Amino acid sequence: MSLSSNTVDYEIRKIAIIDENKNEVEMAKSEVEAAGFEPLVIRGHFNEVEDLTSVILGKAQGVLCGHRLSHSGLADFPGAKFVAHLYDLKVPAILVTQFADIDNEVSIRNWRDKIPVLLNREEADASGIAEGLESCLQELHGHIPSTRKPYRTLLRIVDIGSQSGEKVIDAIIPGWNPYRAVRFPAVLLPKSIRKSHMKEGTRLFAKVNIGAEKASELYFKDFEVAEEPDADDGLA
């Protein structure tokens, strides 16, 4: 059995499974088969995303990828980075992790704009995989859901700190939720902004998918510094 879409000219027959946990690989194989696809388990060690890509291209039409690939020595990069790389190549890929609640704010958020589907382990069953691949295909071919569309919107930095050794920013996005701060890695900001404008109270414009239902689904890109209100124009 294979997956093909009425609106997208792409057929998926074989799914590459990339995971650091051997037990999870076996479970993923069963669910991939139950969904009607042929599983292809990827083993070895990969230094660069291009190395792993070369093993998959031409053999599989879709990918099921864990996030913490470096913990077992499978890869020297996180799964989120690899899924984002496949996005640029228009290869449908689902990121699967049991650490979503921990990694969402930093290590996954770095590439969230190019991760159409993120599943927790318990969601990665046969139906979740089939539906997730279909969602990936639709977005890769221009059919972007309202929850994933980016809009230029204003945000305000309310705190700067660190998480897992990486500098992070907490910001309020009034266009999404004016009462809840959202965290993202500071490295997403251009160097020029990090150097001169990364401080509490700074207002920025960014492309954000403000239609997202959950904070974990938000992504940020294309940052710009917002001009401060003129104290003499009556708007400050």
C-alpha cells in the first residue's frame, strides 16, 4: 500500500525510520507497516545532514525521524535540523519525540518553521503517521494551513536568560496572546539585532504563525527592529 494525494503529484511507498532508541525503532516499524508503508531502518553514524540525506534519497519517499539523535551516536546533529533540511528538498518528514515538552522552546524551535508535523511518541501510530505525511505533502506543495501561515507581527522582549547553555528570549506576541510569554533561542535573531537591540523592552517585528493553537507550534523568522514610538506624536 502507498500514500498518494489527489492534490499533490507524489507517491510514498517506503518510510525511512531514524531513531536513537532501538525499542522505539521496532515500534515505529510496526506502525509504519500498519499504515501500509514499507519501513526502512537507518543505522550507522552520520556527521552531517548531507551524509544522512544521501543514504535516504532514492530509497525512501518519506521519513520518520527522532530528535535526540546524538544521544546514541547515530548523528552529530538533532533530528529537527535534519527534518528542516528535508523540507528544503521537499521530502515529507515527521519529527517524533518523547521530549517535545522539554525541547520545544530551544532545540526544536530553531527549525520549527520547517517542521510541518511534530508528534509525541504516543501520537506516532499508524493513523498519526499517515495523516502527518499527508499534512507534510500538502504544505511542501503550497497548501499551507492557517495554523502554519506566517504573518509579520509585533513582539516585545520581556526577559533574556539561558536554557541548556543557550541564550534564550521570552517575548509577548500581542497578535497571538497578549498575556503569555513565549520562549525562543536568541540565535534566531540576526547578529546585528543581538548586538545592539537584545534587551528587555525592545520591540521587534517577525514573521510568526499567529494562527497556531499552541505555543509549541509557534515559529519565528525574518526579525526586524521596530521603531520606538515618538514621544511627541501622542502615541507613546
